[in-house]
Amino acid sequence: MPTPNIIHLVRPYASEEEYLAREAWTIDARGMLLIEQEALPADTAIVFDVQIQSGHKPIRAEAKVVGPVAATATRPGGLRVRFKRFGTATKAFIDRAVSAAHAASSPIAAAEPEPSTQRDDAPAKPEPLASARGEERRTPSGVHRRVAAPVPPPANREELLEKLRTRAREIAKADLRAGDKQTG
């Protein structure tokens, strides 16, 4: 297996928040645009990190090159990559970037920003449960959990329970008989 190319990017921002405010649009859940990075052949394996001015690296990942992206009048170009592997800290940062990009593109968010009352180190608020019909609910991690609907008891519940109790008594008696044969 060929050794992956190693890429170290330094972005000119003092904090993660400033980086997200300016470049969240470059990051999505499956990949990102490495701004001003030279072109590499498609499917080239890379290992890269993105560092901000403080020296902190909010993104460290393995990826494959998708291809070059040309600069436009409003946005710089670079190298488009698809994530292959990254750690939990990078995953959390990617989720923040995706949320920031989504909030910035939402007409409601642009018209009326919602103030954040939750600290970054506070646990996330639980999401409301989906309805009892088994609908999916989405979590920030991308995992979709189904909430199981309650199962109504069968009409002949007492009869079924009595059959189970009888079976359990018969098994217990058989075990006792088997134990008596072994000791006797």
C-alpha cells in the first residue's frame, strides 16, 4: 500500500469560532475543501491536519482526494477531499461546522439569529422523543434511532402465562429427577 501524502494546513484565525465563521462552508459531513492546496490525482490517500494560529488543530483526518476545485469570484479554490477516518474531537468539530454552515444558509437563521444559552462544555440537551409510531429521530452524530412503540398485551395473556409457568414447573421437576439419578 502506498504511503499517504501528508498535508499540514495553517489557517489565519485566532480561534475555532473565527475559523467556523469564515470557513464552515468548506466542511461537510463527508469531506471538505482544503483551501489553496495544490491539486493531487483523484483517489490519492492523504493524511492532513488543519491548524489555527494558536497552534490548535481542530481537524486531523485521513482522506482521499476527490479533485481540484477552481476558485470563483467569491470563494477560493483548493483540493476537495472525502473523509476516510478521524477521531472524536475532529468529528465534534465537523458537526459544529456543518451546523454553522447550515445556520448561515438558513433564511430564518440569517434573519433572526438564535442566542445560544448552552456552554460548549455543557452536555447537549436531549432531543425530544419521536412519536410512539416508531418514527426516527436524528442526533447530531448522524445516528438515527428508532423509538419502539409499546406492544399491547395479547388477548389471551393469562392463558399464555399459565402455559409458561407450567412448562417452567415441568423443567424444574425434570431437573430434580436428573439430579436424584446422578446422586443415587
